[in-house]
Amino acid sequence: MTRSRLLMAGAAILVVAAVTAVVFLRRGGGVAEAEPTPTAIVTLAPVGQQALQDVVEVYGVVQADPAGSLTVAAPKAAIVTGVRVRVGQVVSAGEALAVLANAPATEMAYRQASDAARFAETDLARVQRLYDDRLAGGDQLTAAKKTLGDAQAALAAQRAQGAGQAGQVITAQRSGVVTSVTATVGDHVAQDAPLMVLARQDGAVAKLGLEPGMRVSPGEAVTIEPVAGGASISSRLAMVGRAADPATKMVDAVAPLGGAALPIGSAVRARIATGGHPGLAVPRAAVVFDETGPHVFVVSKGAAHRVFVTVGQDHGDQIEVSGSLPAGAQVAVEGAYELQDGMAVKVRAK
């Protein structure tokens, strides 16, 4: 076979192979068939133009309201022989708080008052006899009666303070929560020295710490939530300080808790509304947070288009956003985390 014939035979073989390959691919036997385009199923929500509140978030602690607190003091100079309560304990009116014994000085003062009353009574009887016998004047009788009255008043005051008793039990004048106990067994306390403090159960307040420079004023609305979990409390700021605490460097603000029985000393979180401004908001679930940055997917013409946004404050179920995002645009909510830029979507029927 000549060389030209060999070349022609080879060319014919290549043509037949090419035709066979085309037929095979058209019948679906090849691997080059295009894969179907992925499609995600989503729900949509519009980008809303809203009047949004300016809110600052701060933290604080539950405290007893000083206006509703009662200091239990020693009615006399005494020795503390018993303490019946602990900090945080709830007590009822009439419940025993502490037991006191007379201090030596108190015992001496009581004896002196008792002796003075007995002497004044005896002296009045003497002056009365003299007066009846016209041996004493009316002014002497009047003076003796006054001396007896003064002595009896002094003795009554001593008894009202618990003098003359072997042991005096100090009881709660009203129900409340023990917020502090300063007395311990064996203490020698002076008259009117504080023993403990009781606070009303329904009189707690939230003491909040504000960063210096925050523009917050009394009367502004505040929502308070226990950090440990629980129902939120709507209130208003009753006081905003104008001096920073030397220890915390924070400015104190106080808001009543409206009778909520939160534990004294427990931590709270507060959101203070300081004003308002117009802005855009979307459902919180519409914002995707990943390594590329926060973004939403705007859905139009059956496809999802990624739009990067700047995230602002939460407003209930909505979150404030800004960026190249027109009001009224439809953004993906459910299924947003499954999307990629340009992916085809189907809208789930409501």
C-alpha cells in the first residue's frame, strides 16, 4: 500500500470516530451533560422604612430603694446576745430580728431613774402632809408634783427603750427583705446604733451604670431585663446622676422596678430610649453573618443577589440596616443562610 493510501485510510478512521462520539453524546452516554442549576426555597419580607428608636444598652444591679428602707437601730446602749436573721432573708412583721441585753451603763441609768421616781413620790407625800398642816406653801407642793412627773417620765422612757428587762427581743415593724446586718453577737452597741436594714419587697430599684457623656435624662423610657432570664419590666428613669462613681467611673441612674420581686443584688440589662430617627429595618433572620461580612439577599426575577449592609440596633423582631438597599425591596428570610450570590430561588407559598 502506498503512502498516500495509508494517509487516506487514517483520515477515514478519524472521521468515523468523530461521528460515533457525537452520536454517543447526543444519546446521553457522555459525562459532559450539564448539571441542573441549584435552586433554594425561601420566604420573603420587604425592607421597611420606619421611625426607629435610638436605644442605648447598659447594665446594672437591683438595689433596695432608700426611700423604702428601714434601719433597725438599738433602742438603748446594749450588748447583742443574738442575731436571728441573715442578709437576703424575707421577714414578716413581728418576726424576731435580734436579742439585746442591757449594757452596764443602761442598767445604771435605769436604776437611777427608778430611784428618782420613788424618791419624788415619797417627797411629794411629805410635802402634801406639810401643806395640809399649813406648814408648806402651794409653790412647794407644785414643785414636788413637777419633780415627780419628770421622774416618772424619765422612768417610762427607760422602760420604753427596754431598760429593766433581762433580755429584749427586737422585732420587725413591717415585712421586708434584710439587705444588711451590721450587728454580731457580743457587740457592745450605743443607743441608736444601726443593727440591720430592712427593705420593702416591692420597693426595689435598678441602679444602672452609664458611660460618662451619654445623653440620658430623667423620665426617659427604659426596658429592664434580668440577666439570668425573666420577663422584661417597662419603667422610666427616676434619677440620672451628674457625677461619676470614683470606683467604677460610671454615672449612676435609677429606675423603679414597679413592684417586681427581683433578688437584691441581681444583675439586670437595660435598654434606654433616647430619641428616634428614620431608617431601614428587616427581619433579624434576613441578615447573614459570615466571614464576608453581614449581608442580605435581595430576591428579584427569580434570583438572589447579595447586598452587604451595616447592621444597627435591634428593634424587637427587626434589625436596623443601612447600605445599597432600597425601601420595599424583597429580601430572603427563611433559607437565607443557604443562598449564594446569583442562585435561583423559589418563594414558598404562605
